[in-house]
Amino acid sequence: MKREQNGPRLWTCPLWPLGMGSLGLARLKAWRYGRRSAPVRLGRPTVSIGNLTFGGTGKTPFALAMARVLLEMGERPGILLRGYGRRTRGARRVDQASAPEEVGEEALLLARALPGTPVAVGERREEAAALVRELCSVFILDDAFQHLRVHRDVDLLLVDASRPGDLHAPPVGRLREPLSAAKRASVLVATRGEVHHLAPSLLGWTEGVPRVSARFEWEPAPLGSALFPSWKALGGVPVVAFAGVGHPESFFGQARAAGLSLSARVAFRDHARPTAGRLQHILSKARETGAGAVLTTEKDAVKWAPLWPEGLPLVYPRLTTLLEGDVEELRARLAEACGHGASSALP
């Protein structure tokens, strides 16, 4: 994976003090939570997955991978999300028939990829937890590194190693919190690259913390159309690719690495909803380039597939997460949390 060389643009320089101010407010918020009464406990051991930056670092496929690790350990994980991008409010149980606009596409993707694993959404995670608690021995909190009002037994911090420029105050970078917040991490996870690609200024705050690398690879065959039994079968076909995720260039790069010929690329903002205008834009690109298929992410396919017109195949990959580094220490942290938490009191 090619690493981006993100340098500050001239127009961002006057706004840099505002970005530093936002990081100061985030530091104050964390300090206040540390001084207040004990955080809310969810009644089960809790594993948080999150990041320091805005934009995609691979939290959803990593949450899926951690759920599978916990299942292998004999646990019964449940996944709790805020439900970003949904049009509803309050706590809701997610099932495979849920509508993405009601629960969010990430929650629906997880529910479909993990049949039998409870998934719930809610702005207040304790309300979501109450809907599925009796079915779970451990909770996974997706995108919760900043959700400090809830107690967590393990904090997994993801950092995109391919985007070193993200680790600056906005608008130069994409930091949500100062780098010093990394000291809260139980395990540091470098995604889309190796741990040694991460900035020394970040690594300095995580001395002694287990470090894991996570690579996201495509499974052997595309989903969505029986016409293409493998990526090789799609290799000679012009393809229009679109993505509405936090890091679309990473997706396009993986498509090229899979041997696909991208006749056009369309990047939408993260969580962008399907609209008639966006659909027509994609289809016009396909007509102009003679595309034989349209490629998107699994997260986008959750929203787009029900609305997709017949005739032009919509295909998408499913990701597999490969872990390297201090993987046994990661498993040990999970086992320790589950073995000494509330799961021991399950009926």
C-alpha cells in the first residue's frame, strides 16, 4: 500500500490556530471525564475500537475481525454502535432485514456478516447494551475511543499508517484529539501499513503497549453478481468504481492491486446516501466508458444494492483482516478482560 505524503496546503495555515483550539477542547473534555464520577458500566466486559482521527481507518472490518476472535475464544460478543448516518434516534436492535436508514450501513453490514451475533445502535451505548445484554458475554464498542462516559476493559486504538499527514491538528490533518490521548490505548493497531511506519511522536506515547499491524485484503471472489466468479474473471472488464467511505483512495488502490481496470472513479463523502442524481452520475460514467460492471465497497453496497437497476452488475469485495505483530498479547488482553469481567457471572 502506497503511503501518502500529506503536506500542509497554504490555505490551511491561517486556520491552524483553530485546529489547535479544537484539540485543546478535546483534551479538556478528556480531563473532565477523568475527574468526574466513575464511567458507566455496561454489565459485561467491554472492548472499545476507535481512532484519533476523523475519516476511515478500518474500524468496521477490524470490529468484525475482533468479533470472530472472541467467538473463537468461546465468548458471545455483541457489537454496539452509535449508528452514524441513520435517520432515527434512540436505541435499536439490528437484524439482517433492518433498513440502513434506520440503523446505519455499518451496523447492518456487521449484522449480515455475523449472523447470530447481536448488534445494536444507540447514542447512549448503555441503552443499546440493555437490548442485547442477556445474549452477550462481552461487548465490542465500534468507534468509541472518544466515548469516555462508558467504561472499557480494553481500548484498541487504530491508526492509518498510510496517511501520516492525518496526525496534525485540522485542517492540516484530521486529529480528533492530541497525540497524547494515545496513552489511553491498551493495544496500538497500525492499519494499511506497518507499525514502524507510524510517526515517532505517536509511538512515544505508547511505550510498552502491544503493537499490532492489520492488513485488509479482499476475499477471492466478488459479491453481488454470479457473472464474475473471481476477481480474475473481472480483470479484463472495464469497471467504474465508486465509494462513500472515509478513505476512498485506499479502496481504489486495492481495486488496481486486484488487477481491475478502472475506467472511472467516483468518490463521495463518507456515509453519503444514494440519490437519483448520484445514481445517474455513476451510470453516465459507465455508459461513457463502456463499463461492464460497477464496483463499490461492501459498506456502500448495503445502501445501493436494493436500489440498483437491472442490467449493469454491481459488485463489491468482502474484507479479510490479517494481523501481525503482538497478536498473542492482543488475544491475552481480550482473554484477561473476559475472564475477570462480568461474563463469569452469566447464567
